[in-house]
Amino acid sequence: MAPGCSLRLLPLLILVVSASFYLSPAHARRVPASNDRRPPADGPLPYLWPLPKQFRHGNATLSVDPDILFHLHGDGGNSSILGEALQRYRGVIFGYRTRLPGTPPFDLSRLTVVVSSGDEMLRLGVDESYTLLIAKGDDRSVIGEATIEVCCFRELRVVAVRNEESNGNVSATGLPAAVKRRPLGEERLKNIKSGSRTVWEDRHYFAREAWRNRLANTVYGAIRGLETFSQLCIFNYKTKLVEVHKAPWYIQDEPRFTYRGLMLDTSRHYIPVNVIKQVIESMSYAKLNVLHWHIIDEESFPLEVPSYPDLWKGSYTKWERFTVEDAYEIVDYAKKRGINIMPEIDVPGHAESWGIGYPDLWPSSTCREPLDVSKNFTFEVISGILEDMRQIFPFELFHLGGDEVHPGFKHHIYVTVGFYNLAKLVYRLQDQNMTSKEAYQYFVLRAQELAIAQKRTPVNWEETFNTFAEKLHPHTVVHNWWGPGVCPKVVEKGFRCIVSNQGEWYLDHLDVPWEDLYKSEPWDGIDDTSRQDLVIGGEVCMWSETVDTSDVQQTIWPRAAAAAERLWSQREDIPTEDLNVTALPRLEYFRCLLNQRGVPAAPVTNFFARQPPIGPGSCYVQ
């Protein structure tokens, strides 16, 4: 607001990307839902998913103007990503609803966003923290706007702390020119910690702490905060207003893990671009941040590779393909939602489709898997794919597969036979004996070298670690899938790990209930806190043998959300007992929220996932 403008008493809405706001641990958990399982929308408090790190709230209800104005400030204020996110969430919150004639003044009518970091680079570990404050004004806090601040506090351009002495003036530093700077003495600190301080003191303390803690935060924290804010906005069918219940809200939030993924397989069944976008959009609602795109497998090769244009002859049909432009579009769409795309080419096994366009990649016409380790041409093709994909996918992690080729996997004996044949072939060509294990190791390590030469961090399935851990590049990220107990061994050797235990986090296992996904703990078996940070996160996997466009979303949701809360929320804050009271009602509410946003999430408690409701009833009690 410009100096000299008239001020009105309006509430304050502050969203700040920081970890500076003090909250008592006693207020960090929600009150358990009642046992009558009434639809949460009928109650006074909307549920949040995933659970924020720390929060507390009051008892006021605030109305939100459907014509709410957005004001952007800070180095990140000109971000097109942020601007699009605000408009997107306007649609999420209000839909088609507009201001009705004769509506009284709204409590929230202006929303200012301050993002001090203009860096839009989306990388592993990007800061996604935020602080959300929704507070109502009083006679000592004359605020002319409802404000969301998202900043790292290196440079506060607008600070929503104005009292009767500031006259609305803002200094060049960003702090009010004449703000009343009362010291935070012991008595006031006591009041703050007990939750008895005034709204003015809340804001003043908040801004001072924000200024003192100069953290580096991004527009992606703002997007996570906007999602939380959107979940607090509920349409009241009686007043026909969008409202925030239980204000004031104080939420300090940040993810527990930097990698929170969903794997989508588009090889076993082709998934169109618009459906992939729908999956990405729904991921943002649960604060997932990596789409592991399993593009290619033995059944089909649907991706265009300019360096080797005949590779996509391995697609099912010429209509089931992804052009380079399609891939660019998916990456851009995901970035605007704070989601990285990690591509995968699964080598040396799972690659029969490669040879449709280039038969020389096969060891022979009767042995089509794995790729021929004895030919330089094989690695020239891999290098070409990596180079082309580097132009499309900027994310530093690149998945090279490497699973199901070890002789111990008897159900893939044809792959093993292929490697024994290759070992003999290499022996003939190089005058040295190479076992199947050595051929496997040689292939994986050479593929890793190609990726690292292009400044990529290789990700490999756990078989590579189980077979030749001491040979893997030290930057390798090991992707667990086969079962529990692998990540403890991985981090003990100093490697990073991603958890995807198939018994709990494989979504194509339709008989795995939501509770199993929710209770699966990535740090199980890792008691050394110095090693826990090597677990960068986890991932639910949507293999598509029995999934296509018709059922992919209801197979993913809502069970993926159970893992999403485990990966976002702090371990000590996640309920471990009475899940039917502490977690299930919130998850059912989130499932209905997804439905309302157009995501066909299946009922939570079906014995088999993706089944429709068994009879009439409310969305909230199925």
C-alpha cells in the first residue's frame, strides 16, 4: 500500500518461507477426530494433508473474497511460476464462484506475497519451507491488506507490521519507518511461549525473528504454502462464502525428506501427455516433488530420441509415442508445480524394445535381452540417449535401472542365459574369461561413467549394490525395491538411498492397505543419526502392467497420499497409534478433496485398491 492511502481494519494473512517462528510442541499435533466419523466438512476445522511440522490455531472464522487481489514483492515477486501458481490456486479455492450482490465486506480481500529469492532453479534439496500466519487485526494493528509473505529475509521489501505510529510508511530496508520497537523482555517472551500474546505482538515478534533469520527460500516454498492455505479454505453452503475456520493459524512447515517421489510407468501401457499432467497436478496437492518417469521398458520404447530416430519404432503403435516437445511440455508443467522429472532408461535388462529399431543392440535374433555388452555401438546409443535427455530433463538425478539381471533371479533366467552367452562372446573377442556377473558389472559401471561425464548423478536399482557395491561410483543413489533391510546396508557404506519397498510402496499391489503405506518408515534399521541423512527419501511406484488411462489415478490415490505424509511430515509428529482416529478421517477427507478437485481417487478402505464404492453413502465414510 502506498503511503497516504487510507487504511482499513482487515485481518492479516502471512505466508513466510522460513523456520523462524516459534511454536510450542504441544500445539504441533491436531486434536484427534471424533469417533462418530462425521464428514469433516460439516465440522469446524478442515483437515490438512500432509500434516504440517508445527501449528496452532484459534476459534475465529474469516471470510475470503473470491475477487481477492494478489500483490507480489521481493526478488521472486516477478516469478512467472509464482504468478501462475496464484491464479491456479484462485481457481482451486473458488472455482466458478464470484462475489454475490449485497455481500458484506470480506475479512480477507488482499493477499501480498513476498519472495526474496528470485532463483527458480529446481534441484534436489531446493528449499520448500514456509511459514503461514493467518491472524485477525485488532485496534493496535491497523493493516490495510491481508498479506502472504514468502521470503528468505535477506531482503524484506514489504513487512506486514504496522501500528498506529508507523503511518503506513515503509523504510528502504523494508521495515516500517517508525515501527514501535519494544524489547522482548522475559515477561513478553513468557507470554509468547504460552500463546497469550496479542496479535500486534505476534506480528512484531514474527517480523523481528524473520529479519534476524536470513534464510534462503524459494517460490517452491510459496507453492507448498499456497497448497496448505487452499486446504484451509472451505466453502460454506449456508452462507455461500469461502471461509477459513479456526483462525488465527500459525503454521511453520518444511519437508522431512528432500526426495518425495511417485514412479509412473509409461512403457507397459502408454499414458497420454494430458493424463501425465493430471498425475503431476495431483502430486502437488500431496506435496510430492519428484515424478520418476519410467519411460522405456522391454515392452515398448515410446520416446523420440533425435540422435537415434529409429528407437521409437519400438513403441506399440505410431500413435502411442512421446515427442521431444511432449517431454519438454511435461517437464515445464511439473516445474511450475515444484516437481522434478527423473527419467529412467532401464539397462542392461528390460530393453528388448530397443532392438526393434536397431537389431544390433540385441546379442542375437534369439537372445533379445539384455543389451549387447560386447559392442561399442550399445554404449554409443546409451550415450546419445543421455545427451538428448540432458537437453530435456535438467534434474541432476538420472535413473539407469540395472535390476533383474543377476543370475539369482531365476524368474528372469532368459536374461541370465543371455549374459552367459555374452560372457563367452566377450571371452572370444577379448581373449579373457568374463562371467555373467562380470559382464553385468562392466555394463552398469560403463553406463554410470557415461552419465557422470554428462554431470548426472546415477540412480540404480538395489541389485547393483547387492552384487558389486564396492565397485559402484561413490555418488550412486541406490534405489531399494526388493524388500526391507537394504537401505541400512547402503548408508553404512556411505551411499545415498531411496526407499520403495515393494511390499508396502508398490501401488500395483492392490491388496496392500493404506495403513501399510502409512506405517512404512524409511529410517527403519538406521539408528545412527549421521547415516539417516543419506536416506534422501522414498517413492511409491505405479507399475502399469494392469494400469492405463482408465484406472491410473484411482490406483495411485489415495494410497500414495499415505506415503506422502510419511515423507513430508516429521517422524515424531506422525500418528503411530489409533490410526482409525488420528489419520483415517483426515485421509478420507483428503480423498474427498481430491475428488472435488477432479482427481478420481478411490475409497480409502477398499480391500482392493481402485475398487468403486460398494453402495450408497457419503464420500467421507466409504
